[in-house]
Amino acid sequence: MSESTGGMLFLYVLQPLFEKLTHWLSGKKLTFVTAIWAVLLVIDIVWTFVF
């Protein structure tokens, strides 16, 4: 899949679904979920470069 196709898939399919899923979260819950995802992303990046 090319980068442009992946970008279009995200913009028109995944992003609206993600928005619907996160719409019911309050500010504190959304911040908590975002922080968890950010920590997981950092762990993944570190894991990728170390191993």
C-alpha cells in the first residue's frame, strides 16, 4: 500500500471511527488514554532501536 493510499484510508475511514470511539470519553479519561498510548509508543521506539 502506498503512503498516499494509507493516508487517505486514515483520513476518511479510521479517523472518523477513532473520533466516534473517543467522543464519549471525558477530558481526564482521554488524557489518561493518550498518555498510556504515548508511553507505549516510546517503549516501542526504544525497543526497536535497542533490539
